[in-house]
Amino acid sequence: MTDISEKEIGRLIEKVESTERMMHEMTTRMTSLEAQLHTQRGLGIGILVAITTITASGASLITKWLNG
């Protein structure tokens, strides 16, 4: 079995703790990005429905106007 010095063990512990902090930060960022994605998706669907409604209303008015 290889002997590992206390200094090397300390460095390994520091690296593990650093990795844990980075993972926590990345998880927080990912959660935030997922929330933004859901918000943007809902906004996009709302805009699509509004444009479709406006287009259909415009077509209906033009049809009525042309038919007299």
C-alpha cells in the first residue's frame, strides 16, 4: 500500500470541496436556466396565439368587406 502524506491528503480534500462547490453553483445555474426556458416557452406560445388571432380577425374583416 502506498503512503500518502498528510499534505497530499489535504490537497485532495481541498479539490473535492472545490468540486462540490462548483457542482452546487452549476446546479443552481441550471435550475435558473430551466426556469427561464419555461418562461420563454410560455411567452412564445402566447405571442403565437395572439398573432394567429389577429391574422384570423383580419382575414375575416377583409372577407366581409370584399363580400359587401
